[in-house]
Amino acid sequence: MPSVESPALGTGVDVERGWVRVLDERKLDVLRAIVEDYVATHEPVGSKSLVDRHNLGVSPATVRNDMAALEEEGYITQPHTSAGRIPTDAGYRLFVDKLSTVKTLSPAEKKAISSFLAGAVDLDDVVRRTVRLLAQITRQVAIVQYPTLIRSSVRHVEVVTMTPRRLLLVLITSTGRVEQRIVETQHDVDEHLIADLRSRMNTALVGQRLTDAATSLANVTETFPPSDRPLVAAIVTSLLEAFSDDGEQRIAVGGAANLTRYGDDFERNVKPVLEALEEHVILLKLLGEATHPQTLTVRIGHENPYEELATTSVVATAYGSKSEALATLGIVGPTHMDYPSTMGAVRAVARYVSQILADS
Amino acid sequence: MPSVESPALGTGVDVERGWVRVLDERKLDVLRAIVEDYVATHEPVGSKSLVDRHNLGVSPATVRNDMAALEEEGYITQPHTSAGRIPTDAGYRLFVDKLSTVKTLSPAEKKAISSFLAGAVDLDDVVRRTVRLLAQITRQVAIVQYPTLIRSSVRHVEVVTMTPRRLLLVLITSTGRVEQRIVETQHDVDEHLIADLRSRMNTALVGQRLTDAATSLANVTETFPPSDRPLVAAIVTSLLEAFSDDGEQRIAVGGAANLTRYGDDFERNVKPVLEALEEHVILLKLLGEATHPQTLTVRIGHENPYEELATTSVVATAYGSKSEALATLGIVGPTHMDYPSTMGAVRAVARYVSQILADS
DNA sequence: CCTTGGCACTCCCGCGTTTCGAGTGCCAGT
DNA sequence: ACTGGCACTCGAAACGCGGGAGTGCCAAGG
């Protein structure tokens, strides 16, 4: 109810400041009621049922007038003449921005989250559990991006010979992420050379930011005699590739079964989402740039960059340390979702994941 | 057409040997035609359209008689009186076993598969690409199990200190799979001890089968003085856990968007599959035990172990070396799928993955 | 000027009815 | 054993028809 900078109401002054102009407090109450009811029932809501279910102290007729105004302003619409109203994207936007507060979770839920995440056994497991958790709480499709490499530093580099001509490079970052690369070599490799390379790379790289590692690696290369250069070069190239694979960010998805709750209109609601889930590039765009942790990003309907997902909303946020975002996570669901609860859940999960990753 | 041990037909002798008893060759032709048409159109197929589309040299009336017999035997059924026939699970079973041959892929397709897989950069990538490929070719939901740990041996064990009280264990297996475990310790760890432990574990373990590793590890533990035992024990325990995590087999899934092609009957066809995809345990059961590579397992409708998936079939096979199965892969789709093509694709992909993994 | 009850109007939705036609089963004829 | 003919069945689509929820507007009252 609060958080609305209540306009000078009832005066009729034409303030010319966007929505403030016509929308007095009660109209906003009506809008909120409409959103809440529609989210609950998924059916157009009429003036009569509105006054029944919420105790606004006015008659249906009055509400109708307000509704007409709200429709005029573009916040609600009717699917057809003489039906109830449903919120437009703009309506949801106003609701999210001004008419609702993010719902906090119950202590029991918080407890459940933190204990579930605490059981994780490695970074992969953290991410998997997070996806599962998020999907379960929000009952939507959950998306979690793996911690980006770009902000982390090198913890350890390992070179393992698989077969005489096949090496496995393993890169361990400060965030616990493990990257692997296979390198095929032209000639059989000398085990001593490998050991040498391994130790030199580690002394040169450990503690370095991944972004700075390139130059250090170049230096390492130069310390080797020309005869060994081809092999070293191959390995270094592969390693650099692993360092900078941010182009191919990894992502985990879960809760697709929740799409079944979309109800009907399979073709328009479910199909595009399922298709998007296959395309991780699209998902990354949907999650958007990681802003600060704590800040929730909400993209409603047509606000998001894909035409096919016009009936879909995205709630996302960054996670990581307080100051630096490691990656983003979020959910996608129908525009008519329960924003306060969903946003609360996303925020809470992001916090607890950050906490787990920051150690415990 | 071939591969049917043609029964002594037309004699009317009651051979009493299952389906051979009544089903002469033409009836089987009819059944095959019905399956093919139904798979193509997804609509009940009648006698008239059958003779139109296939040139069986007989009249609709004759076909009707055959159909009556086939229905009597339980191979086809009609959704309601005076509709066309659709195959039953038993009908598909017979079709798969006796009436069809696995379709081989075109050279172009083979080329595409092998070159797409060859681009993989590590084991994870191989699996991800395989899933994608399989989903794309079969246009079904694809499932790929990660190579099992149980048959592989230890290539390398690495212990990395993340923070003074936090160690990261990395296990690299002969199949290129990398397992990680985080170990929290009670006290700050001594770096020399870690180095010592690392080298002793490697000398003891490298080359060992994972199944045999437990005893070797126990031996290693005993070589340490009692004061270091708690730490060593913690690490060893975690490592053993990583060795035997077969209980929690990893799985990759893809192509869920193909579910949209199921058309209508969302509730019965799509929903249960989506739900199953979330439960990896279920998927593992669906794939079934890895038999030999080369052998295709087909589970049709109610044959698979989940009631909710009674309208779903699974086509799976093992991959790995010729003699030993590393893991399984396969697809799930509606019972009315194109079995010959699907089976061909699954078999081909399995072969190429095996080949890639066996080196190139 | 805002609010309210009243009232006429508009369509969607659900339901029963009808028609249409693909498909079947059976039978008599070759 | 096969085939043409024929009566029958039954779902799917088309049609028609209230009922009812909801609206917009207006005139009256605070």
C-alpha cells in the first residue's frame, strides 16, 4: 500500500507528470486489486467481483469509472467488449514499481534454502542445487549462470597426459570452477617437458587474474627453447581459450515441468519458452547484464528482447560478493505471475548462493 | 518385407506358436502399412486410404477382414467404433521386431555427425554436443549419460588449497571425466603435508581401477603419522565418495522443445515427459542397463517402468568401446514415432561418440 | 464534483441439436 | 479366398439459442 508518492488528489490540477496526472490513490488501489485477482484466477476481473473480494469502500459503478480511466491510460485492457479487465504490460510494470513490495520469505523457508545449499559438494553441485531450489520455490523455470571466469583468478593449472599424444589441461579458478581442455599434439610428448611446463606455468599464473594471464603466459613461452615451442604454443593457446571462454558462458536450467501450469495456449506460451531454453545465448540475453547484487531486474512481456516471449516475464538478479557480481540467476514465467513472491524468492536465493560461495 | 520367418500360410493349420498362428504375410503387410501411415499422419487409418496409399493388390474389403483379425490379435485397435485403426503397443512391438529394418543414415548425415562431434573441446563438450545432435536428428528429446566412473581408472589426483581451511580435490579419470570435491578442514592445513599426500596418492592410485582404489587409499592413510590422520582421513573419505558417486550418475538432456510437436493432448503426453526430465533418477531407469554397444533397446509405451509414460517410447543404446559399455544414450518420444529412422540415428550417434571417445 | 443505483446493451460461453461423412461389419456373389 | 454392395455407427463440425457477467451511460443525491 505505501511506497506511492501520493499525488495531490482530487484537485483536478493537470500536473502533466506522467501517470500522476490522472491516477489518484484509489485508482491505484483498483489497479493493484485487478493485478492481484488476475494473477490469482487467470480470468478477466470485473467491477463486481472486485468490490466483493477486496473491501474498497466504494460501489462497482465507481470502480467502473476508475477502470475506464485506467484503460484510457493503458494499464488495463479488456479481451473483448463486455468482459472483465486484465492488466497490460504497463499495468504490471506500474504494479511492480509502485504498488507492491517484495515479499520476504518465512524463516522456515530461509532455513530450508540455506541448509539445502549448504549440502553442496562442489561448485557444479551448488549451481545444480540452486536451479532446483529456485524452480521449486517460484514454481517457474529457473536459470542460473555459472560464475564468470573473468573476475576470478588462477588457483592452479594442471597438465595430465592421457595418451602419448593427448594432454588434458585442467584450470582451477578461485571461484572453484574447473575448466578442462584436451590438446592433441603432433608428436609424442616428453614427460619431463610437461612437468617443467606445469611448474613454470603455475608459478607464473597462480594468483593472477584471468584477464592478466595472457601476458604472463607469453612470458613463460619465451623461456622455452625453440625446439619445444610448437608444443608449448599449442598448450598455451588452449589454455588461453579456456581463460576467455566467456563467449560461451555456461548456464543451468531447471523446472521446465512448471511450464505445464501455464494452462492452455500451449502454442503461444509454452513453445517459445521451451525453444528459448535450448538456446543458451538467448537465455544469457534474457538474464541481462549482471548489475549489482541486491538489485532485481524485472522484464515484463514485450520489454524483453525477444518477440516470441512477449507473454513472458523475467525476474533476475546478480549474485556474488557484495561489491562484485559473479553471475546472474533468475526465472522466466508468464507475465501474470505473482511478482512480489517471485521477486522475494529470487532475491533470497541469490543472497544465500552468494553467501555459500563466499565461504561459510 | 523380409526378416519374417514366413509361416506356412493359407493352410489353416493351427500351429499354436504365438503370432504365427493366424498372421499370414499379407496381414503383416497391412500392419506395417498401418503403422507407417499412422506415424506419418497421426490419424486413425482406414481400409480405404490404406489401399490408396500403398499398393497392396487387394480391395478395401479384404483389408478390413485382415484388420479385424489384427485387432482380434491385439495389434491394432480403434479409438471408437467406426473409426480407423491405430497400432497398439503390441503392434509397434511387432513392427519393430519383425516388420522393419533400422534405417541407415545418408553419407552426408554421417559426415555431419562426425565433424560436429570432432569439434568438441573436452568430455563435457562431447556430451553436450551429443545431446544436441541427437535431439536435432531425431527431433525428439535426447538423453545422454556421462561415462560411468566405475569402469575407468585413475589418471591423476590433484589437491589444491583454496583457503587455509578449504581444499579442492580434483579427480581425473581415464575417460577424461573430471570430478571435484570440496573438503573443509578443522585446522589450517600444512602445505608440505598436502604436497606429500598428493604425491603419495598419485603413485598409489594412478592407473588403478576406481573400484580397486579404496584399498590402495587405505594403505596410503596408514603411512602417515597419527597426528596427521584426521586430515588425511577427511580427504580420503571425500575422494572415495567421488570414486563411487555412481549412485548419482550425471545426465544431460536436450531437445525438450521437440515436445511441442506432440501436438495436442498436452496433459497426457507433454507434462509427464517434462516431469520425468527433471528427475534424473527416472531417466536412468528409462535408459535401462547398458547392454552391449550395438544393441538397441526399445521400450514401447507401457513396457517402460513408469505408468505416466505409457504413451511414450524410449530408444536407447550403450556407447563406449566395442567390448565395454561406458554409458548409455537415447531418446524418448511418443509411441507413434518413426522407429526405423530414430533407431538408425541413435545407433549412428552412439557409434560416433564411441569413436570420438576412443580417440581419433 | 464525485459517487451511486438503475438500465439497456453486448458478446462470450456452454449446451443441445443436426448434419455429414469416413469407416466399419456383414453378406451374398464369383 | 476375394470383392462389391449396403446398412449402420458414431465422432466432429456446424448451427442456433439462451443465460449471464460485464460494460457504458445517465440522472439523481451527497
